[in-house]
Amino acid sequence: MVGCYSTGTFPRRNVLIEITRAYERGRVNESKLEKAFEDATLEVVSAQLSTGFSHITDGMLRWQDLLRPFTENLNGVKIGSLARWFNNNTFYRKPVIVDNLSRNKNICEEITHLNHLPAKFPWKAILPAPYTFVQLSENRFYNNKTEFMFIYAKILREEIQNLTKLGFKYVQLSDPALVYRPTTMPALREELEIIGEALNIAVSGIPIKTCLQTYFGDFSKIMPDALDFSVDHLGIDLYETNIEKMKGYRIDKGVALGLVDSRNSLVEDQAELVAVAKELVESIHPSNMDEVFVCPNCDLKFLPWDKAKEKMKVVGSVAERLGKEFDG
């Protein structure tokens, strides 16, 4: 079977946006806000199940941005100014590192609707990868980025270990900064070695599946070094990646193929996606078909909720059709 799942935050429906704004202005109480989040989460989970997703998240509706839960809950961090989220018309609050980082509580557990995750499906968590967290932070404390990255990787490992205890079966480390390049300059070999060491600290020996999910950039730029990363799966944004270059490699890890474009409201042709995925998988990944996933190339939050649901249906259908192609 070819699996499928989401790769990030889901969009908030208008009703949730309105209630959130009303709460911030003191017009509704916390109970009504909590009810709105509960209802929205149930709808997101239901949509994943109905479209055939193999791994389920709670939609991450409480995450204002990928870094915010860590920015707000780690010791040694202050919330900084707004900064643009790569080349999108969205923003995040920059983490400002003012002291040694430490973690004294379970961050994701507090903001995840565990009671709404289905018992019979594997749960997936999504966390900021070491390189992206460091690159998007303002470091006022550590001597260099390497020291900073290794400290954060240790904290990330603690968080993943707790998610494992809670029953999660899959953890995605989101790493857009690893492939995003405003110029054509690739990451340096020495830099990729350090990133690999940080990932090893974070996930080596972890008893659940892990994926390094990249987006907003060309995955081929970090090959073949990415093959040495201590993760089970590699996530590839196929709208930014040079597919022909990727066909020159053989990947002994699982792959998560970002086949559906979350930054474009146009609904893709399923037959075309199946053909592209089949050709790529047979080129790079011929011996491990059960470790193939279909997914959006990035967060669905860039789309309106109704359009996001259409894209989810495409993800589920393409995964099913691709699986039949391999079985047949």
C-alpha cells in the first residue's frame, strides 16, 4: 500500500477565525473558544479519514506558525518581531535566543487534541527540524550555529520521546530552510555534515518512523548527502525539485512525494500525478515500495478550507491509484 498524509498546518475555517478574533477582543469567553477549536479539529480529522489518509494529525490548528509553540514554551527564548515565512504572504514570530535553551514541559502534548485522534490509525506529529529552527531564529547567546543546533536537537529528541510515549507512530521534521535558496547557491558539504549530526542527535534510535520533510526548494541540491541523514523517510517538494536530477539517484529510505501543490488553488489532474510519481519512484526507489507516501508539498493552510478538502481528496485518490499501479 502507498500511504498518504498531510505535511503541515491545516487552514482554519472562517467560523474559527471569527471566534478567535472575537476572543482576542474580549467578546467571547475561553469556553466558546475551546469549543470552536474542538469542532474544527473534529472536522479536520474526519476529512483526513474520509479521504483515505493513512496517518492522522489533529490539523495543528492551534499552531500560529511552525516555530511558535517552541518559541513560547522553551526557556531561554523571547518572542521577536514578525518575519516573512520564506517567499509567502504569511509571517512568523522570530525566536530570539537570549539564554541557554531548556525544556521543562511537554510542548506538543499541551496543544494537541489527543482525544480526537482515532485509535485505529497511526498518529503523526509535525515539528520544526534543527536546521530550520536555527536558521529562522535570532541567536544572541550561543557562540555559533553548530552549538545552537545541537542543543536544540537534544530538546527535540526529548519532545519526540514523549510523543512516542503518548502513542504517536510517526514524526515529521519540517525543514524548508534546508532547501530554500533565494539564490542558486547550494548548502555547503560541511554544513550538510553538521545538519546530519544534529538529526542523528534528534532521532537516532527513536522507535517510531521519522521523516525529514523539505519544501520551498530543490531537494536535488542536497543529494547525495541527504541519503546519510538518520531519518527513515525523505520528503520532497516535487514542484520545486529538479525531478530529472533526482532520477539519477537510488534512495534506500522511504520517500514522501509532495505531489499536490498547496500554494496553488488549481486542482491537479490525478492521472498526470500518478504517472509522474510512478516514473520517479521506479527510478529512485525500486526495492521498497511499502515506504512510499503521497502528500501535499507543504502546509494546506495556504488554501481556503473548501479548496484544501479538494486537494486532500486528490492526495488520497492518487495514493490509492499509485498503489494499484505497483500491485498490478
